[in-house]
Amino acid sequence: MDTRIGWRGSGCPFNPYMRGLMIDYLRSAMKPEDLRYSEMYHMFVRVGQESSQGKSASGSNPPDEMDIDIIVTYTDTSGSVRIRTVKSRDLSTSWVWRSPTDENKDQPKKSEMLESFEADMRLDDDAEHSTDEHQSGGEMSQPQTSTMNPVKLKRRMLRQQRRDLRTANLIRQDKEIDNQMQAAAIERTKELDTTVKGKYSIWRTEYENPNSDSTVRLMRDQIIMAKAYASIAKAGNVTVLYDSLMKHSRESHHAIGEARSDAELQPSALDQAKAMGHILSIAKDQLYDCVIVARKLRVMLQSTEVNVNLLRKKSAFLNQLAAKIVPKPLHCLPLQLTTDYYVHGYHSNGFPNKDKLEDTSLYHYAIFSDNVLATSVVVNSTVQHAKEPKKHVFHIVTDKLNFAAFKMWFLANPPAGAVIQVENVDDFTWLNSSYCPVLRQLESARIKEYYFKSNQASSLSVGTDNLKYRNPKYLSMLNHLRFYIPEVYPKLDKILFLDDDIVVQKDLTPLWSVNLQGMVIGAVETCKESFHRFDKYLNFSNPMISENFDPSACGWAFGMNIFDLKEWKKRDITGVYHRWQDMNEDRTLWKLGTLPPGLITFYKLTYPLDRGWHVLGLGYDPALNQTEIENAAVIHYNGNYKPWLDLAMSKYQSYWSKYVMFDNYYLRLCNIRE
């Protein structure tokens, strides 16, 4: 780098302080061979030698009062030669004026100051470089050879490469985002439904009409007002207006049809709404009287409330009726099984492993049901999740009508490794009306009259709460057999009772290891705050109930219960059940069912199991927690919406249907499909 530095002062040529600095700078900035040919260097050295004769090297004061112009010639980052002039009084305080005699002592410091000075000059020039070139019309600069440190030069090149790479990445990302936005716009355009009224833009949701049924509601309101004015017109003998109002009402009804949103309306609906508005304005001009119109609307409101209550009762009745009726495919299944049972000679066949039926070291289950398909799901789901299926024994009890069907199903479809026993409840000769109060009560004329009233309309008048107790399942002894388990299985110590409307999702063998702490039954409690407590099931207005039980005691659920049969026999639980059933012959302590007498019989004898063992409500509650359902060991479809009915909630049905063997011959024969 060819660098030439000169200076001129006002009245002080060749200041000794500046001369020393310039000599040091030239030595550091130029190569030794270039110094020989530098006239400026030799000039400064010669002047210094002349001025040093007769002058003192120390004691000089800094030239603060002098206005010195410092002219610097240097090479910028682009290789061009630049010339700058700096006033001495504009230098920063970091500059220190020294005597030339201090050159040898402070030579390193002078070199650092000169380097700092040169860097400042270059930074200032870089900021003005583009402006200078523009103003000078793009003058050709003189390229010079750079003496920059190779390490610094390498760093500068790497920084520039990183800037270029970053710029390229940002440009590429912008292009990718633009392409994605374009693709999304095209897809949304394809999905645009142009038939929906009120949508002005597919991009901004605030432009969507939140009241997409506004026209429908407007037309329905018009019909209500038309009926009110028609009634007033008829009373006032304004027949022309009355006929016109009724005609437009019928046309509006026809235009609405079954539409629930504006998009479902007929194209002529808007014109009909305008015509109805016109006739209503005429009616208002002729007939409007605030008191009369308010009275008519009040009468219409009361009439509507009566109709709604009647429809609600009918809906409840039909709901209960649908829950009682056996669907045709489920009626077909036991008929086909029973036919093949006798035609193909299966009645002479028995189940294997009878020696395990009373083995107390195995895991025993009790299932009392008349539904073949539901029972098969309970058995299949239990066996599939069992770690050792060969140690599980299923004791199934059904009625005489379904006994052959049950045997045929499990003979034709034996569960893998598990032991099956199917019994007929009618074969339990000890279970008769002289021993069992429930059988005696079910044979009474009052109970039969309660269940089989010919006038169903009168039964609706007593309220919807009593309808569910008219279900025929309460007449079946299978529903009450759970209170006689020790008599049915006298040689067993523990048994797990399962309803036929449950699904097993985990291995249940840990339940046999639960310490019931001297209790008879283990069950999951169902009380939440004030719900499902004793006062919901029992009549606490009766002294027999209020004196013996706590109304806030927590209820629990049948459906999955572990019984300690030794403790049962020790406390004579069946005898306790008989005493309370005898006292409730007139149904004043509780209504029909098995849960209320179960709460009474096992009062203070129930061990609360963890809620994760048994989740209920899949037959009536659509708002259950999905995570709790999936993590539960047993899920229970208690309620009217059983999974095998058309009433079933679709969101819960898959948990049950995945254990149904839809490819089975008998299921296909009876058209039972997913």
C-alpha cells in the first residue's frame, strides 16, 4: 500500500510532535524497501535532525492553540486511494501529544494510535463512499495493493459468504411461503359452496353470516303473527283478510318445509317472506290493538307449552318402549341357535373341564342374562384381556327360553382356554315363592296389574319417572338372582359378578387380591356431590328408612362387583335381604329394581373400589370423559341406550362392537352387522 501523509500548519511548519507521529506511522505502514524511495519519509527525518539541533527534547507544551490540518492518504476497503483532511482540534481525547524524544519509549503506543486513526478514517469514508461515487459520476478509482492481514481478509470473506447465504435462504423461504399460500387459496376456492347465502369471502371468517337461519326464523315468526291476526280477523268478521292470512300461512309452511337453515330453503322462499310481510302490514293497519294482540299471543304460548309437555311424555314413553323391544336380528339369533341345538344333537353334548367349576384357586365369574349376544361380548372381552385364560371360569345362568341357545353358542364358539358353565334358573328348585319373597310378590295380582294395565294412556298420566319401572326385566328372577349367589355356588369363596351390558378392557384378576377389610362386597361408588346418594333411591319419608339409613350415604353401582362369599354366609346377607323385601311388599320403601334393596342389604358392608375399575353411564350420558372411558377396566352401558339397540350412542358403540364376531355364521344369518 502506497501511503503518503503530509501536513501544513498555521504559523508552525513541521511541528515536532506531529513529525514524530508521522515518522512512526510511515514506518509501520510501509515496507522497508519502500521507505528508501519515500521522499516524505526522508523529508521528515531530515527536518527532524535539523530541528533537534539547538532545541530541547522535553518540556514542550501541546499545540492546543494551533489550527493544524492533517492530510491523510490511504487505501479504502475497495482498493481505491482516498485523501482526507482532519482538524487537530477535532481529534478525540484519546490522542496525546508527545515530544519527539519519547519516540523510542512510546513507539508501540504511537503505532496503536495511528492504527486507530486509520481505522476511524476508513469507517467514516465507507459511510460516504457510495454518496461520493454517485456525486462524482462514478469516477474510476486507482486500484492499490492491499497489505491487510490474511486472517482479517479471510474473516471478511467468510462474513460476506454468510450474508449471501442468509439472503439466499430468506429469498427461498419467501418463495416457499408464497407457493403454500397459493396452494391453500386454490384448495379453499375448490371447497367454496356457492349455494350458501351470506358468505361474501372465503378468506375472512368475520364476513360469514353467523345467523344462517335468519330467514327461516323470520318466516316462522311471520306465521305466528299471521295466526294471531287471523284469529282477531275471524272474531271481527273480516273474512277477506282472514282468508288471505291463512293462505299465506300455508304457503309459508310449504316454503319452509323441513328446512333448518337458509341454505335449505326453496328459491321462492324469500319472495314468500316479502308477500307475507306485505299482508301482515295490512293486517296491522286494520286490526292492531296492543291489548288484544298480547292476549292472543299469551293464549298461543300456553297452548304451545301444553303441547310440548304432552310430546315430552310421549317421547319418554316411546323411549322406554324402544328399550324394552327386542330387535328382530336379536330375536332371530336365539331361535336359530335353539333350532340347531336340537336338530344337530348338541343337547347331548356337555362342556369340558367340569372339574374346575368348584376350584377355589381359579377366577370365577357370575353372569345372569337372557341375551346371548351381550353375554358373548362380556366373555370375549374378558378372555382377550386375561393373562391366563385357562384359569378363568364363567358361570352363566339364563332362563328356560334361552337355555338351548346359550349352550349352542358356547359349544360352537368356545372361548380360548376358559371354562364355561351354562345353567337354567328354572332348574333351581329351591328358588320358589315359599323361600323367595320377590317371587311371591311377582305372582301377586297387584304386581301383575301394575305391569299389565290395558290403558297405557292412564299410565302416562302418573309421570315419566315411573315408566322405567314397568320394564319386564324387573319381573325376571334373573335380575334378583344376585342376592342368592352363595346358594347358587356354595363351594366358592370369591366370585366376580358381571352384568351383560358391560365390556371388559383390562385384566380383572387383581380384583381377587383386593383386601375387602371384612366387607362383603367391593363396588365403585357413584356419588358426586349431591347425586346418587341414598335419598335418591329410598323413601326417607318412611320411618323405617329414615331411622336406619343416612340419606347422604354414598350410593354404588351393580354391574361389576367382587363378593366375599364366606363373609356373606357369616353375616346372613340373604336373610337381611328377605326381611327388607317382606317389608316392601306394598312398594312404600322403594320402587321396583335391584339397586335400592342392594343398597339396603349391603349398607356399611361395601368396600369402595377405585373408580378406574368401573366407569358407568355409556347408556345414557353423552358427555362422559373419553380418557376415563379408555382407561377404565370395565365400561358399563347402564341406561336405555344399550349398544345392541338402534338407540345406542354411536360415539360409544365401537367399544362394544369390536368384541362382536360379525363374521360368525349365525350373526350373518340373522343379518347382524356393524
